[in-house]
Amino acid sequence: MAKAVRLWEGKIVRTALVDSLGKFDPRLQAHNPVMFVVEVTAAAVSLILLRDFLSGRGSQVLFELQIAVWLWFTVGFANFAEAMAEGRGKAQAENLRKTRTETPATLLRDGQEVRVPAPSLRRGDVVLVRAGEIIPGDGEVIEGVASVNEAAITGESAPVIRESGGDRSAVTGGTIVISDWIKIRITANPGETFLDRMIALVEGAQRQKTPNEIALSILLAGLTIIFLLVCVSLYPLALYGGSALSLPVLVALLVCLIPTTIGGLLSAIGIAGMDRLVQHNVLAMSGRAVEAAGDIDTLLLDKTGTITLGDRLATEFIPMHGTTAEELADAAQLASLADETPEGRSIVVLAKNQFNLRGRELAHSEAHFVPFTAQTRMSGIDINNRRIRKGAYDQIMNFVRENGGTVPSELGPIVERIARSGGTPLVVADRGRVLGVIHLKDVIKAGIRERFARLRAMGMRTVMITGDNPLTAAAIAAESGVDDFRAEATPETKLQLIREEQAQGKLVAMIGDGTNDAPALAQADVGIAMNAGTQAAREAGNMVDLDSNPTKIIEVVEIGKQLLITRGALTTFSIANDVAKYFAILPAMFVLSYPQLQELNVMHLATPQSAILSAVIFNALIIIALIPLALRGVQYRPLGAAAILRRNLLVYGLGGVIIPFIGIKAIDLVVAALHLA
């Protein structure tokens, strides 16, 4: 997935050439009104050619043959552009297919381990995966913690932690456990896995037209009807002026004037936009999501796992007066030896690193571990007549008072200082004596502040939403550089905030990874779920980031803007093309009947037939020339809308007017030199 597919890769080109033949099916062409008209006219000219050939009208056959061939080429080049875009997606899908493995699975049934083929697993089955084994299917970790290599779907070999509970419990079939073990409850039947959906999405089989595409298709259909009426009206005008305007000439003129350039490339532009997301390891469930990403006004980010690493880590031991830091660290480590949470493990590691305190084997002692509960909000250990507890400030204070102790006056300011800095104070006590405070800190992801600055420059407002208290939320918001924040947020709060923004006419993006983020991800115009998050989050979003990197929103937005700009640029070019061809061809066609038109015949094309043939050839070749631009996209720069409009009008509008004059004249010289018309 991490490896991008080259634009003109030989295998893709060969496949696209074959696939483009199947797209001549009129039932498929009917979805594109412009190219459907071109195909109908090509068929009509072919029938006229056959009639004239059989009737022996040799003088017209060569000209009609060339017109028919280039009209079919016009349809074929448009088909090739779409097939190239689809082929790049299929190449990415082929990379994904290589990750699928017919691997055995250890199914847990009635307390027994049973080896079964992975494809036989069904939703609800529980499997055990040990170090070195492949995870047989999508699921949620229900027991254990392990390092997992997700290179099969992300392209990155750095291991990630997957554990039961929390927002890092989802695992994907085809990835590999590289340490420890985990029990997984399967959440998808065969054929319904995340990898299966990814392949289907990448291949574009489920891609639907976006609202902008539908609106543009209606515009193009309208322009086609207008030019059809124009061409029909030219026929009696030609008869009145004494010009011989045959049906093939009239048909060719129509094809040259309707917006065939954008009509032929429209589908390829949309497919290529989704493909560019895939190259950044982001899967879009629809083209609508890619488009919406280009117009985002507000971005909502969940704090935990999105702005921060997700795990609060112990960074400091702060002892009370009369207690040494080493004594505090020793007690904190004892209370954390049975704590398998990331916070608990970080306390053990910090005590080891700062004071060389090693974890002790307490299995054969009189130790009694007290687990953390939501009611007590503390955990600890009872050992050798000691009752050590660590937990929330208010709960530890109650514990100290119940054991006949008093609260040191210095404790309150320390706890408040840590909270104001965005950290979490964890108070440690031994019976009635407060030993000190552990500073747990949310670790901000590297480079995220700079990324938010770039989003701000692009006109986007960032809002952090978190369940933390306002003091902690304010500190994290200041450190990360977001524009605003909402503290003590519930799933309902997140949903309401998105609806408020949308009610003001704004497009909202939401990034999240937890089950509690699922409603907001579903409501947002662009919901980006982290692949490392829960299954519920991945199913609710309309995009999935395989790298679980929230800063990638910049690439998502830029690709969305690039898609919109590319479509606008090529539409401008196409319409400008039509205007130029109109004024280039008509004077040459009618100059004999109406000598006054000689003033407009600036190109001095050789003959009326040469003018038509040159325009038809140019009309076909310009599509193939613009395929690389349609697939790569117009380069996006963070400019204002007015600046982008001026650039498009200057480059693609003016270019669309000038290039046909140059191109048609050059082709006319070749046609005249070869006596083709």
C-alpha cells in the first residue's frame, strides 16, 4: 500500500487498453451523456460510410472513413482515460490481495483449542493468536496485550500495541502478532472483512457519482443540447448559401463543439482522486467524501489517540515533605506491578529508569493486589502490613482520612499545578500517610502543532474535543495549537457540536478512533476513522486512515481540493476549447458562400474538409494529451479562492482558447501536405 503505482506502468497500460474496449458498450456510455452522443455520431458516420462504399461514391469514402476513425478514437481515448484511472486502483488492490493468507486459526471452543482454516471462522468466534502467528480475521481483542506488525495494510513495519479495552482493541486479518498473545472475538464473516471492503473500494466497484459530478454532467448535457441545436440550424443556412454540408460534416462539427474534453475525462478525475488517497494509505468509502474534504470549514479532533499518543505516561515523581523521591517511586512501583494498563507499566519503567528499582516477584508473598474500579478510582497493594494506594486526589484523601491520616497543605497546589499543565495527578499514599504525587502526562504527537498551523493557513478551524476537565483540556489545546476546544465532552456533545456547525452551512470533518466517536463520525460530512481504533469507529467513518496518523488530514484536504481544482480547470479548458474551435472552423467552412467571413478566417485552413478533419483529429488527441493531468491532478497551493480562479482562467481558460488555434493549424498543414482531404 505504501508503494505508489507509476503513472504509465506497462502492465497498467496494457490492461487499460483491453478494458477500454469493453467500455464501448452503449449501456455504459449512457452514463456519460457527452461521450454517448459521440459514440452515436461515430456509429452514424460509420453507417453512412458503409452506404457510400457499397454505392460506389468513392470521392466521399476516404473523407468519411477518416472522420469515422477519429470519432471512434475520441470515444476510445475517453474510455482509455477511465480505464487507466481504474487500472491504477486495481494495481493497488492487487497489492492488498497479496496480504490475504489461507492461514490456520486456533479456535477456542468449550475451553479447548481447535485448529481450523481461517476462512471457516464466523462472526462471534473467539480465537487465540500467539507470537509469530497471523491474525486470521477482523476482530476485537477481548483479553491480553501484544505487539502487532500491520505492514500488510499500512506498509509500515513498526509494531503497534493492541490490547483489550480502550480504543486500541481492533485488529485486522492478515496482520502478524510479533510478541505475547491475544484472544480475539471475530467481528466479520468471510467476504465481509475490512480487507475485502478495502479491495472493493480501491477497485472502484462501488464508486458513485458525487453531487458536483452530477451537476457538471447536467451542465455538459445542456451544452451538448445547445450545440446540437446550433449545428442543426447550420444545415438550412448552408443550403441557403449554396454550401454543400453533408451529414458526416455536420456530425463532426457537433462533436468538435460539444465539451468532449471534460466529458471524456470527468470519470477519470474522480477515480484518480480516490486513488491518490489510497497512495497515502487512506481509504475513502465514496467519491463524495473526497470532494467534501476539499471544502471542509471545521475539523473536530478527539484528543486521546488523535492529538495525543493515547496513553498517559508517568513523567515525574513529586514527593511530599519528609518523603524521598526514591521512597515514593518504590511505593508507586509496588502498587503498579499488577497494573497492566499503559499508565501502570509506565510507572514501573520510570521507577526503574530513575532509581534502578527492579520489578519484584511477589507471587509467593502475602501480597494482595487491589485492582482499579470506576467506583473507587484507585488501585494498589496490601503487603507486609502496608496498604499502598494510588489514584484520584479526592479518593486518596478519603482513604488517608479513613486510616487516621491528614492531608499535607502542600498537596493541593501540586495537584492543581499538574492539572493546569494538562497532566493528570496520581496521588500515592501508604495508609494514613501521603507519600507524594505521580505526574501522568498526555504526550502530544510529534509535529502536530505545525500541521494545525498549515490547516489554519488553508482556512480551516480546528476544535479539540475531550472528556478531560477544562483545565487539562486548555493546557493540551495550547500545547497542540488547536483553535478551540470542548472539555468534558460526551458522545452527545460531539454530535451536537457537529450539528451546530452544519446548521451554519459549514462542512465538518471529524477524526476519531473510539466507540464513543462513532455517532460523531457518522454525522460528519467527512468522518476519518483511525485504523488502530475500534471496529465501531471504522464502520461509522467514510474514510479510514490505515496509518492512524491524524495529521494526515492535511493530505486528505489537499487531495480533495486538488480534485475540485482539477475538475474546474479541465472544465474551463474544455469550454474554452469549444469556443476557439467554433470560431476556427465555421469561417473556413462558409467562407466560399459568405466571403465576409474571410476576416474571421485567421487560421487560413486549406479547405472546409481539411478544417473539419483537423478539428476532429485535434479533438481526439487533446483527450489523450490531458490524461496525465487528469490522473495526477492540478497541483494544489494554499491560495485564496479568487487567486485560484484567476490562475485557472489565465492558464486553462486562455490556454484553452490559444491551443486549438495552434493545434488545428498544425494538423491542417499535415493533412494538406498528405492530401488527406
